Amino acid sequence: MTLTLYGIPNCDTVKKARVWLDQHGVAHSFHDYKKAGIDRPRLEAWVAEHGWETVLNRAGTTFRALPAADKADLDADKAVALMLAQPSMIKRPVLDTGDRTLVGFKPERYASVLT
């Protein structure tokens, strides 16, 4: 089975993950969610698996630029709506292994799951 890496191609962390996967011979496809978008059921599944607090990238410039009202009283539904409207707010990358997902990139975590 080919894994799917979700992200934005010019993101440094996504680049590192792609290089790691290539160097370790891990076949994968890339889904650019800025161009191709992300569907609600998939995003909701990531939130169910990891929690919206992990999936929503609150450190990024897109989130920080939001009006205070949009950042207030966050919950899973509001976080999903924000991420659907602006996929740049999804923590990157998300690697779908078929039976689980990994959010963010840590070489040791990828190694423990994929090798």
C-alpha cells in the first residue's frame, strides 16, 4: 500500500518528511491540500484520532492573523471549520499509513512506525 503525505509543498517540515520517506525507500503519494483541498470527513477523522489541539496549527501565521473572535472559544467543530476554510491552519505534514495517521514530522517517530 502506498502511503499518503498531506501538506503544502513549500513547507520546510513537509520537505524534510518527503526527503526522509524518499531516503528510506517508503513509497508515498503527496496530497497538496492548498491546491486539492481537504474533505470534512478526513479532517474530522484526524481530529477524532489526535484531538483538534494537535491538528490545528496555532503557531502558524495564518492562525495568528485571525481576528480574536475567531480564536476565542475553540472547540473541535470550530477548529474543523477554520481548517476547512484555510487548510494552511492544518498542522503539517499528516502522514496516512492506512491504519493510522502521524501528525507533524519527527524522524524517530517515522522510523518506529515505518521501518
